Amino acid sequence: MREERFICPYTVYDNAAELDANDAELLRLAHEATKNSYAPYSKFHVGAAARLANGKTITGSNIENAAYPSGLCAERVTLFAAQAQYPDVPVEAIAITATSESKCIDEPIAPCGACRQVMVEMEQRSGRPLRVLCQGETGAIMAFDGIKSLVPFMFLDKFL
């Protein structure tokens, strides 16, 4: 028997001014996308923006439904739209942010497990790391250079 540890590398930026121009713009678009969220039940509005290798940017927001779990997270809305519109173009980065009607979210929000698994497959298909930026409504930004930092023990297609 042995104990092993996984180290999760990521970078913390105090604010968007510390990001490079491309990442700052991606995060700005994710913030804008929260305004299109349909979240009448949770009042938790999530926006995402994905930068593609061809320079295009796709945005999306969470969509809730009274028949839970029929809604969809902003991350998957965004990534699926990117794949539908540009099926052969890799996604280079995704920015995720959220607002709440009940309080200010001042720390980074991370994608749920289902969204992380979709990111695993997107990264695997492209053969290049997917940069993930996470921020709340305000506050610090966490940046992950590759999905392995968010999903250390990934379920891969090679297991099928």
C-alpha cells in the first residue's frame, strides 16, 4: 500500500487587469453572457465564453427548467454551440462566471462534474490543453492550463 497525492496546478489573478488581452476579453464576454441566463428558480446566472482556434468566440448561459434536470449549464451550452457551429475547430479556452440575485459572488466558481467531463472530451479531441478561467461576479480569477487540473482522474474514451 502507498499513499499518493495529486497536485492541482493553477494560477490566481487578483483581477482581470492582470490577464492578457485575449483572456480579459473572454472573461468580459462571459460576464456579458450572464445577462442572457434563464434562471427563475435558482436565481444563479452563469455565463461562459469559449475562444476557438479560428479566432471566433462563442458565448452561452445557463438555462433552467421547472422539470429538473432538464436545464443545461452555461459551459455545456457554450461548448456544444461551438461544436455545432465549428465541428473541426478546437476550443482553446473557456471563461466561466456567475451572478446571484441573493448575494454577491466574490470568489471563482468552478464547473460542475458533467461540464468538466465535456471539457475532458473537448480537450482530448483537439489534442491540446483547454485553458479554463473561473471567476465569480467579482474577485480573483483562477486559471487552469489544461483540464487535468480540474479532473485528475478522467474518464477517457480509451476505457470504452
